[in-house]
Amino acid sequence: RIQRRVMPCRRDIDAFAPSFLAIFESLVPAEEEKAKQRQLLLSLSKLINKEWPNAQLYLYGSCANSFGVSNSDIDVCLSIDDTEISKADILLKLADILQSGNLQNVQALTRARVPIVKLMDPVTGISCDICINNLLAVVNTKLLGDYAKIDARLRQLAFIVKHWARSRRVNETYQGTLSSYAYVIMCIHFLQLRRPAILPCLQAMEATYVVTVNSTKYAYFDQVEKLNGFGGRNKESISRLLWAFFQYWAYHHDYTNDVISVRMGSIISKQAKDWTRRIGNDRHLICIEDPLEITHDLGRVVDKFSIKILREEFERAANILQYDPKPTVTLFEPY
Ligand code: 3AT
Ligand code: MG
């Protein structure tokens, strides 16, 4: 099935760049929505600090890494070092505090894979998930946000890929397809491997940002303003990059042997990670290394049914970008 021959790109590919850029622009949240998010974070912080003066709230996920489309829920992390009470009890207490603070639909999901409190703020209409002490997610949020500042094409590509994934219903981890976070990692890796490269590998550079989470040290180069213009020698348009992205995942990625690694800025082997066979529920049918939690395969949710769906969707997208007269419409047709 793997077609190693590189297919020449359709000759009019660059003509679609303005329409794809217009789609990107239409997905970017307005400044007013960002202001509402900050306002909600502030009012939540006030409520919580009455009970826990030393606790802090952080935004993470797409509302903080610049990959959020408009009207998304916000992800919040409560950082608290109360060792007296269990995480589940913190969540229950948190739910109580929020309930009496006039927030709606407050629910503590203490037994979820990532335990959270869910709520809806009637003032701004924003829904929000709060997790406890998930500081690694705060760090991966910063890493993604730093990559986004280096070259504008990363955000453009990731917004369009996320929009495609939602339209085609392959952005549903509970159904065995990939998370938004995984798609952004795939986009970063893809741009690291263009020639000339559009993104560097920040974790392979001199460390200017060092943080310790759960006694593991994480370090990378975060002075990204110094990397302005890094990808400038590569002039590929957004439509050409989209075409190449889907060609890669449809026809060139070696699903049997390869792992994509943003941490290394290259492909690494399944063999080297011991990801060659199913262990428990991890099947490793598409291998996407988490840049921080490197034993963690973001593709582990994918099973033998959903891998087929996913690869058919990559092929569909690749073929639309290659042949369809209206790729900017057909690509996003609902599944
Ligand atoms: P949406 O715009 O909400 O679809 P998102 O980037 O906010 O995209 P999620 O809401 O799924 O993505 O996840 C929120 C954050 O949680 C993103 C990332 O910082 C962290 N995260 C999500 N999935 C993983 C994972 N498998 N491993 C580590 N961190 C993760
Ligand atoms: Mg989110």
C-alpha cells in the first residue's frame, strides 16, 4: 500500500492558497472572545483563592497555545500543594466552591482518565474543564505556543487540519481517532522535516527554559523571537503544504516501522522505543511520540478499526488536494 514514488503536485496548487487562508482567518477567535476567557479565568481565580490562598489557575490547551478555534471550551489547571487531602476530595471541594459561586452545570468527574470538574459560566457562556496539578500539560502548551511563534504557516496548517479532522469526525479519541493535540504535533513534525526546514527542533537546541515536573527535568530553547525568519528560505504556500502533509500520511509514512518525534526533529524507529507489539491497550498502529512524556504514544488510542478509517481519510484528503476542482470545499464536507 505504501507508495514510495513522490507524486508530482498539481500545477495549480498555489492558486488555492488565498481560499485556504480565508478559511484559516474565519476560524481564528476574535479578540473579544479572548477577553471573555481572561475575564472568566480571573473570576474563577478570585473564587478559588478565598478557599485556597496559595492555589493558582493556569490556562492550558488550545486557548493558551494559540491553536484554539473560536467557541472552543477552555482548559484550566489548578495548581495546589495541599498534601492533606486526596485529588478526588480536592475536586469535590472545588465543585462545591464553584457551585456556590453561581457557575452552572458543575460536575466533578473524579474517575475519568484525567479527573476534572466541568462547568459553564452563564456570564460569558464559556464552558470549562478544570484539572488538578497537571503541570506537564502546562509545559506542553508553552512548547506548542512557542513553535507557533516561529512561522505563521504552522498555525495556518494546524487550524485547517483540525477543521478537516472535526468535519470528517477523525478528532474523537473515545472513538479511536486522534486528539487535537496529536494533530498539532503531526503538523510541527511535518514542518521540521520540510527542506528547507520551516521549523527547527527546539528540544535539540541550547536550553534557555528548564522546568522540573514530578522530578523529571524538561528543557528547550524558548527564545523564539530570535528565530524569526527561520523558515524564510522555504517559500511553500499553505495549499502546497497541506497537499504534502496529506500525501505524507496517505502514501509515504511507514506505519510498520516509524515513530514521528518532535523531540528529535526526525523519524525514529518503533524498534528503538519497543513499540513493535501490542502491550495492554497500546497497539502502536500509528506512532506519535509525546515531546515531553516520551514513553507516551499519542496514537495509542487508535485501534485496528480506527486506523483503517484514519488512513482512508488521509487518502481521501490527499486525493482531493491532488485532483478535486474545489478542494477548499470538498475537503471539509461533513462525513
Ligand atoms: P481543542 O481545540 O480543545 O480541540 P486542545 O489543544 O485544547 O484542542 P484538548 O482539549 O484535547 O486539546 O486537550 C487540552 C490539552 O491537554 C492539550 C494538551 O496540552 C493536553 N493534552 C491533551 N491530550 C494529551 C495527551 N494525550 N498527552 C499529553 N497532553 C495532552
Ligand atoms: Mg481544549
